Amino acid sequence: MTSREPTRAPTGRRLLPSLLLLLTVFGPISMDLYLPALPALTSELDAATSIAQLTITACLLGLALGQLLAGPLSDRHGRRGVLLIGVVSYVGVSLLCAISPTVEMLIAARLVQGLAGGVGIVIAQAAGRDVYSGGALIRFYGRLTVVGGLAAVIGPMLGGTLSGVVDWRGLFVFLAAIGAAILLATLLAFPETLPPARRTSGGFTQTVRAYRILVADRTFVGAVLNQGFMYAATFAYLAGATYVLQEIYGLTPLQYAAAFGLNSVGFMVFGYLAGRAAERWSVRGTLASGVALTGLGSVGLLAAGLAPVPLWVVIVSLFALAGGVAVTSPPATTLALAGYPQFAGTASSLLGTVRFGFGAISAPLVGLAGAASILPLGLVTVAATVLAAVAALLVRATASAPIPRDLSAGESRTLENAH
């Protein structure tokens, strides 16, 4: 398999890969860091639990919409300027979260915080597409998966540690400090990756045209829908696992943290291995393997909902589910973005929006039967995996499709090997 390493800029480019990976922490850390302080926040602002939980929903919605907006804008105006606006906004609105006097203001601020955080996620994927191709691109998306899993582990742990030192407002100040550090790194180490000659023009009309091209491509649609349903299973797992393991199986918070950490480590390891497998073996074969592994985990959870099973069965099932989702991420992201260097931001925005949007829909479904049943978690994850498999078939159905003419020779050979 042939790959092309990124074109090296005179300054800053050597640090760029690390910075792009760092940008992916915006989403997970914005979601997870303050969760340990949610009860204290609810009490101080005199809010109902259901209303306080809207601060999570608002951030998730913002992360989806922020990507949808930032992608096309970065295709038109370049990556660096859009990223700087997003990071500056993130810092400011994080401070606004910290001083919010009411839960209503906090919900609104969290929505904007999500919008700003979504910019970092989409720019990381699009800029990676600007500077990588072929095998190097696949490896890069594998690293993004690993860093995303690492952030999911560190976020709750760091939030729990900081909660012993500062209140919930201090946690948002800490998020602002993280944003400020990323802003400084961006100013020093993020050169423009999309030169003017490669940018789109035509404003809203061109954006609509790009969307029409993308949704007409069955490989793109299949890869994006696959990730949407995979992330639906992931968010169902995140929403339901704490009740399953603590309320049903009686794990202590420390034991639950250990189980969650194990699954997150599995997510990182499988994500890394998937990047290697997609590069050296088969992009589509790796995608299918990930769906199959997720299916095994989902079936295990469904079985646990239908009949009593030992705890280890549930732990292994959750591990397989998380690992399978990680396996699908690098190949699906590559399939979605590799063919569209001319509007990688727009393609990345659709991918990110579907991931978080489907996740936002699935998360509440696992609580329909209350906290004493695993069955809804099993049903949601099985349904999501089946739909993800159908979406993957759309990708496989286009195996004989011609290589897009705007790909380089190196990229064309890479995708031909994937076929």
C-alpha cells in the first residue's frame, strides 16, 4: 500500500500532528470533566435533576451543530482563522459557564461551549486530510481514535480529582485554562493547512452543492451512517453502563471506575490496531471486523437483559462493544474523507454531526425501563449495530466504483487496495 507523507512547511508543521490530536480532546473533556460535580451544581442552582442534565444535552447538541457550521466555513476561509475563532470563543464561554447565576444561563452557555468545541474536532479531521493521504491518513485517524479514548478516561478521573479541590465553577475555569493553552499552541504551531488556491468559493450555494455531492456518494453515506449508528451504541453504553454495573450488579464507584477504565483502554488499543490493520490489510475488512465485534458485545448485553448472567459476561460484552466501535472509526473516517480533499471540512462536519446527533438520540432510550433493567441497553445496542452493518454494506456495494479523479496517484492506489 502506498502512502504520501504530509508536505512539510518551513515552520510549525513538525508540531502540527500533535496539535491536531490535542484538538480532539475538546469534545470528551467538555462532556466529562464536570460530571462528578453535577449533583453539587444541581443543588446550588436549585434546579431539578432533569433540568440540570440538560447541560449535558446542550453541550452534545452544540458539539454536533458546531461541526456542521465550522466545516464548510473552513473550506471557504481556511482552517487557521476558523480554529482561532472557535478556541477564543471556547475560552470565553467556559468562563461564562463558571459565573452563570442560573441553570437556564448555564444551559445556554453549555450550548455555545459545545458549538465552539465542535470547531476543534472538525478542524482536526479536516486539517489531517489536508496534510495526509494514503496509509499516513489511515494511521492519523487511528491516532485520533486513541486520543479520543484517552480523553474519555482522563476526563472523569481528572474531574473527580479536581472536585475535591474546587467547586463546579472552578471546573469550568479549568476548562477555560485548557482552552487558553490550546489557543497559545494554535498561535505558535498551527500553520494554515488549506492554501487559498484549494479553498472553495461561492458561499452558501457552493456549500449546498458540496452537500449534494456528498449525499449522492453511497460510500460516503455508508461510512457516515455506519459511524452514526456505532456512536449511537457508544452513547447508549455510556448512558446505561453506570446503572447496569452499580445499580444491578452492585459495583462500588471505584469498581465501576476500574471497569470503565478497562473498556476505555480497550478502546484505545483497538483503535490503534485498527489503524494499522486498515493500512496493511483492508479498509473495508477492518470496518466489517469492527461491526462484527460490536455485534458480539451487543448480543451479550441483550442476553443479559433476557436472563440473569454472571458479571463477567456483562464486562466482556461492554469491552467488545467499545473495542468494536474503536475498530470501525479509522477505516470509516478514511472512507468518508479520503475522496474529498476539495471540501474535507464539509465532509468532516457531516461525519461529526451524525456521530454526535445519533448519540444524543440513543442515550435517553436506555433509561426507558428504569435503572433496574439491562434489556433497553441490549435492545438499543443490537438495533444500532444491525443498522451499522446495513450501512457498511452500502460501502461494500460501491467496491467497483471508480476512484474520484481528484485523488493523487498515491491515494488512488490506496483506495484500490481497500477495494
